Amino acid sequence: MTPRRSFFRSLLEFGTGAAAVAHVAAAQPNTKPVPVHTPDIADLPFTMDNGVKVFHLVAEPVEQQIIPGRTLDLWGFNGSAPGPTIQANEGDRVRIIFDNHLPEPTGIHWHGLELPIEMDGVPGIGQDLVKPGGRFSYEFPLHQNGTFFYHPHMAMQEMIGMLGGFIIHPKTAYTPHVDHDFLIALQEYSVLPNSNIPNSMSMEFNWLTFNGKAGPASTPLIIKQGERVRIRIINLGMDHHPIHLHGFTFWETGREGARQPEAIWPRGNTALVGVAQARDIEFIADRHGDWMFHCHLPHHMMNQMASRGGVTNGPLTAAGMTAAMSDMPGMDHAAHAAATADLPKNANQIPLFPQDAFMEGPMMAMDKDVEKPETYGLPKNWSGFVGGMMTLVRVMKPEMYDKVMELKGAARG
């Protein structure tokens, strides 16, 4: 598509108001891609060696705090699960020095990348297993651009945290220009209440995460009103996830491995991100507010949905509910007692009672425990309503946005 045609197509998509025209016109000259930000996850640094970008990736056991009071024993990369995001450019040559600090052999597959078979990372097919304490150097040119990821080609290792994003920026930035580019990695774990170790063979999951954090510990995305935003979503687990954004209708601009032609960008508010897939969505953040962004599978919008210790078994009393939910981080027993005191007298005789009221709300709030610059200004007890595979997209007026950026700067020191 020529720049002129792209400009006028963008006007049709954005509208023809003065602000929209200014936004589109300003977008056209930008040729440098915006760096991708992965909330709660670091980027993997690199050095240069004769024109080759050299990354050092380490597979190792990690302790990942998915929510205050709940730390899981996982396997990941460079201290986190998911591992750090790799960012490179179309046309780069990369060398990824991989060290295996796990107690068993493994290898790394570069999901979606077109590369020589000996670099594809499938043990027993393209390469030998990398033994515990071993090292293997992957090196290949990048001729694609888009949203990719890396993981072992060992099924059970994938289920205990071993995933990371791999972003290849285009030589010339996509149009229309975006002001923010975020990456979200979807993962899920099955963990019994008195254990920190996931069951990698389970088909039922009770902890669902964005970038290794379950809501409300997942860091909100901070955006200034009027900006254009891209969110890249990658999924590696056992479940497909319908990811829903409140308040906006987005364009789905990319799928695993490729930017899609503008002519076929679908419009929607929910993107189904299947297992082993990636989806890129873009929208204009023209309405301020704190908008939910979450998987819309009902069981995935709450923490600890399975193996809950019998919350719904038998008549409900304040003492019984408190005892049954005592292992849940953030439980506010005073708020819970107040809520149960307001129950109608015939509550236990109504079929299906109890349901949601005692799994979210003020009694489950943990505002102080998850406080950070990105949560500044949220209403009291907000955290009791953000659980599971969920975060907030916070679209702020300029003065509020500047305040949060100031707080973030102060937090970095």
C-alpha cells in the first residue's frame, strides 16, 4: 500500500475529525519501530560481536511470585517465568548462547522462525539434547518481522513456565504508527492449595497468569488518552484464551509470524488466542478510564478456581467461609465477616448459593500488597475485582499520565 493510500485508508478508520487527521498525519513520517514493553518481565540484553547480536539465555529453576503470598517453583529463563523478551530487527544476525542449568536435558525451539534445521531446536531431530550443565550456541539470520516466541520442544517443560517472547521489528515501522507496544504472555498452572509445585500432567488449571503474574499483581498498562496502542499476545499452555478488552473496538493486525494486510484486519473486542498462537491488536485509546483486559473464560477470571478446599460445600457461615478460604492470599477477614452478616436469612435455601460474591470484592482486596506506580489513583478495593488472567488498561488524561510517569521514574531511582 502506498503512503498516500495508507493515509486516506487510516482516515476512514480513525474518522475525519481534526484530532484524528492530526494523529494520522503525524504517524506517517515515523520509520523507527517503538520498542516493545513486557510488563513485569525484563528484556534479554545483548552485546555485539563483529555485527552479530549476542544474547545469553539460561534455562534454570526459578521461584516466581505470581501474587503476593503465592510463590511457585517453576522452570524458566534468566530468573523468571516467562523468560526475558528477546528484541531484534529484521536483517539482524543473532547468536543466542544457551546454557542448561536444569537437572535434565533440554533444547530451545524458536517458534515461528524460518531458519536452518540444525537451529530449530528439536532434540533428536535437528540437534542433540543439551545436557545438564551443557551449552549450545544458536546462530541464524532474521529475515522475518513480527511476534514470535521461544520454548523447549519438551512438552512437560513447556507446562511449568518455559516460555519467552521473541520480537523481530520490521526495517520500517508498521503504519499507522503506535505510541505504545506491549507484549503479554499467557500461562496457566495447576497447583494444589498446600503445594508450590505445578502438576504438569493436569488438565485443570487454577492459576492463570499474564507475564507470570495473576491479577491483581499483573501490572496495568499505562496509556495517555488519544494514543494508539498495540498489544501482542502469545499463548503456550493447554487452553485457548478469548482475550477481551473493555471499552474499545480494536483491529487485529497481526497473527503468529506475520503482519496482516490492512484490507483484512478484522474488527472486534475479543481475540481468541489459541495454543501456540500469537495475536496483535491495535486501538485508539480515545476514552479515559480503567478498562479491564482479560481472558473471558469464566473460570480464568478468578484465582484458585479449582481445588478450593470446599468453598461451596455445605451451608455457608462466616466462620466456615473464612476457614475454607484461609489459604487464599489477600483474604480480608473483617470485610468477609461484614459481607456474610448482610446475607438474607434464606440464602442457604436458594439453589446454587454461594457463587461469586465470596470469591471477589472487598473481602478479597489486597490494594497495599500490589501497590506500584501503575496502580496510583485506582479506587479503594479495586484489587478485589481483578483476578486470574486479568489486568487493567489505564487510559489517562495527560496530567494523570504525567503523574504516573513521575512516580515510575522515582521508583527506578
